[in-house]
Amino acid sequence: MHSFTNRLAHEKSPYLLQHAHNPVDWYPWGEEAFEAAAKEDKPIFLSIGYATCHWCHVMEHESFENEEIAQLMNEAFVCIKVDREERPDIDNIYMTVAQMMTGQGGWPLTILMTPDKKPFHAATYVPPEQRYGRIGMRQLIPRIDHAWKNQRAKVLDSSSQITDVLAKQQGTGGGEELDAGLLDAGYEELLSQYDKRKGGFGLQPKFPTPHRLIFLLRQGEAEGIKAVEHTLEEMRKGGIFDQVGFGFHRYSTDSAWLLPHFEKMLYDQALLAMAYTEAFELTGKPLYRQVTKEILEYVLRDMTTPTGGFYSAEDADSEGEEGLFYIWSSEEMKSIVGDDYDFVSQVWNIREEGNFRDESTGQINPNNIPHLSEILCDDDSTVLAISRKKLFEVRENRIHPLKDTKVLADWNGLMIAAFAKAGRAFGEQKYIDAAVQANGFVESEMRMETGELWHRWRESDTAVPGQLEDYAFMIFGLLELYESTFDIQFLETALDYNDILTTSFRDENKGGYFMTADDAEQLIVRPKELYDGAIPSGNSVQMLNLLKLARLTGRPELEKQAAETGKAFSGMIDRSPSNFSQALIALQFAEGESVEIVVVGEKDNPETKALLEHINSVHQPGKIVLFKDSDNSDQLARLAPFTKDQNQVEGKPTVYLCRNFACEKPINSLEELRRRFNTKLN
């Protein structure tokens, strides 16, 4: 057997390390690889994936561990491995190429390109032999090798044409301002895709896409809110939710939320926690608070570093089989829960013959995915809760899926936002503390001495200068954290990050923000993205950040930058508003009822606390809250000059409600505040 160790052995990415002992002579992305390709006159085989990707594991096992296929690859190509989570900029460019050339995308992503990085062939998963209507690696490699050696001019012409089209796609700009009518159009479009039977959008596979749910909640229309509640309840009942250990799997392969792809991603936990929190704020229903707490319990228990940062993901596979960690035979469950089995099996739909159809074979699997037909009370003393704990303890002794222990600044920003928002909504200090600690991790471990962010940390090693999403999502988290703690340092840091984006990422000519800084590595194009997929785009999140920062500081130029970002992408949004739901959330904030609230008092004063509790209890997504006390008044006046003359009236804690940059008569009693600030967003 080949004992070859390739260059990936020195990397920190868990995904690259998974391939370090393949017989393929892998290079990490870098000049060494491109120089070798030019010198040896070979095309590049670029393979992009991530550590917890099921089909990436399949392709590795079938092809990259296969001596014969590896030898063919080594002879024909210079082979490069990229972790898409470490290098989202590279992934974005070549995923766009794949979608342009094939009409579809996904991981593993397979790109053939020239030594100067220009692509000429794209695919996703490639089997070893021709099957599923896909060309196999044994056929693809000689075909590409022959074309490179014998039809070079045609290959180079094709790669230049593809690169030209790609460059034109990045040239957005010069559109109209976003129109409020897009909100109704996006709303109608989403409701037309809504699955009335099982919730969610489309039929299968089904992704949670929580920003779509938050957009519908904030529209405030009864039909949309009903669709969101139905979706949130169906997801919590389904196999997409880990009924034993909590947390959500990545997506459902069927339309009923039963059979998931079992990997768990940090960003899904963050975004779903925010959607459930907002549903609780709007409806007051305890279920949504319960589900948020379950998600956050999973993250604190399984996805948090000892010093407070958040890990990236958990794999779908263990012991070489997808989902094995999460499924149960009826006999095993019976032996663990004993006399309660009849009840538990009924509630969780456990069957002797198994309860789901195996995706790969089409056969009924003899195991079970616990899922609910009805939502039950979450009282810890219930039979189900006691049985769940017994099953969890047994499951902890199984071989766990791989945990991707890298820490990403952007995903941590989302998780900080989720913990801060939940802590504020539920009055739970431990969640706010978790957000503070995670931000402290980013500050101490992932910030350069010059103030910029690193994108990735693992085992005390940082890599990849921060990209748009790192700054935008961290600003998002810091703004939520500020409103949950009123520690002005969080607002100060958010403004520092915003200055970096303005200086190094903003497209001065066409509006919006590039994914990478102006001094980042030169790729074939400088990518710019607005599409809100499984994760909202950096541009969409930054639009909302700018609007909030403008209201918090009284700086209208930030509102202008938000409008310019919208203009840059307005043509794309007009064509399909539902694909830009996070951008629509920013538009809701810009067009909807907004209120800036300044609370002046001392934090420990019971009257101040009562005023803040009421403000937090009102579901008003268009509100932003500033807090002024004797300790921070000078600093706050510097960041938000309009607060300078706002003081306590008659020596009592006082609230100023400001709309459209003008403040109303001050309020210094809870009764008056309730009378003047108790409406929900229409």
C-alpha cells in the first residue's frame, strides 16, 4: 500500500488534513502549485470541499485513496485541495463557474483550470467509473489530458471566454434604489413556494433558510406568520432536529423534514436560534423559547472551545457511515428505556422494522430516526425527557462524528448575535455571557495588532486575512451584543470594523462590497456576492449594519452607503426577490417604522431596569437602543453626538424616543413608556 504523505500534512484545516495521506500528490492553494503547473506544463485539478461533507468523503474513498486513479491524476495534473470554509473567496469564484457551465453546484467541487487559474471544465462529485449519468474519473482524466496535449488552443480559448463572462458577472452597479414594492413581491414569491403540508419552501431537499422566516415574520402579515410558525414547528418535530442531543442537521433530503443530511453546521444553529427567538418575541409562545434554548445548549456543550470561541461543524459520518451516530434500532432503545419503551416509541415513531427509507439504497433502513408527530411539553420530569437523557448518556459512548475544530470569525459573529439576542429576549444572563466570551476570543486570538481580523483560527494558528463576511457578521454580532450589555466598547469595535470595510472592501464606483480587501491575493476576478443562500451574504448583512449604525450614531452618510449597496444589486433582486431575503430584511428596516431609543439612567437602578425590560419586551425590529449613564456619557456623545444633551429629567431614569432623526418629549415613568411605546411592527 502507498505510504505517500503529501504537502497537506503541514496544514491546519481538518479537511486538508483528511487528504494528507492520499496517494494523490496534493498541493495546498499557493504559488508553489501554480509554478509547478507552469513548469510541468500541466493543467490544475482543483478540488474544493469541507471537512464534514458526506460526498467529499465518498469521492476521497472511491478515487483519491485509489492508487490507480491517483497515479493517473498525478501524471496528468497538478492537484490542489481547498477547504471552502477557509477560502470562501476561491470557492465563490469557482462555484459561480460551475453553476454557469453546468447549471448546478455543490461539494465536492471539481474544477480543471490552466496554470494561470482560468477554468475550462467544472463538475461536482465525480464517481470512479461512469454511473448516475456522470462521467467517471477513469474516463475524465485521459479525456482532459488528451484535450490539453492535442487541442490546447481550444482549451485556452474556452478558459478565456469563461473568465470573461465571470468578470462581467462581477460588474454589478448603477441600478435603481431598492423599491419598497420589492417587499410585497418577495413576500408573495415566498408564499407561492411554501409547502402547506409540511412547511418550508419547495419540496425536497429542504433547507431551513432562517433569514426567509425572519423576513416573513417582520412583514407582519397573518398568512406569512402562520407559514413561519408551521415551518418552525414541523422542523422541531422532524428528524432534521436531533431529538436526543439537540441542534439542527444541515438540511432534509425529503419534504417532511424526516431524513436529514446529518452534518451539523454552526451557522445553522446561529441563524435558527435567531428565527426561533424572533418568533417567541412576536408570539410569546413558550415552544419557540424552548427550541432556542435547546439549540444553545447543544452549542455550549459540544461546539464551544475551552476559551469561548465556537467550532465550525460536526460531520455526518461516523465509522464510515452517514448518520450512524444518530440512529437507533428498536431493540437498543428498548434495552435503554425499559418499561417506558411503549410510550417513547409511540411519541418518537420508533418501528421494529425501522422508520425511514435509506437514501442510497431506497430500502427501509432497519434503524430509526426519532421524530415527533406532536410537540410535547418540555418539563424535565416527563417520561420522554427522562428517557432522552438515558439515551443521550448511552450515545455519548458511541464513536462520535469528526468535529471540525477550526474557528471562523464570520460564523462566530452569527453565533454571538444569536446568544446576545436570546439572552436579551429571555432575560438569560448566561447567554449574554457566552456572547461576551466568544467576542473576547475573537479579540484576543483572531485580531491582528493593526486591528484587522483573521478569518480562521485552529490550534493557536491563524490564517487567511479577514473577508467581507468576517467583518459584516462580527459587526452584526457586536450590535446585538451592545444592545444586550450596553457596553460601549462593543459599539466602538463595530465602528472600527465598519471603517475597515469602508477603506478596504467598498466598491467606490459601483457600490456594495467586494468579498476580499484591496490588498488581498489577486484571483481571476475580485468576487462580489449578494445572493442569500444557506448563509446570508456579507453585502446583505452589511446593508442592515449600515442602517443600524446610521441610526445609532446619527451619521446619514452610512445610510447613503446602504442605499448604494442596494442599488449595486437592484437588478438581481428585481428578478427574484425571494433569493435575497436578507437584503429584503435591510429594506424592511429602511422603509418600515423605526425608532431610536435613548435610555438615560444608572444600570443598577430598579426603575432603569424596568424601563429597559419593557423596551426589550416590545417586538419592534425597527428599534435601536442606546444607553447613557454617568460612566459613558462623554464616550457616547463622541460616537452619537445627538445624545449629548439628553439627560435625566427630575433626577429620574428617562427615555427619549426618536423617529426620523428627531426626538419626542422625554419619558420618565414606566406607565408613560407603556402608553407611548407598546405597538408591534405592522
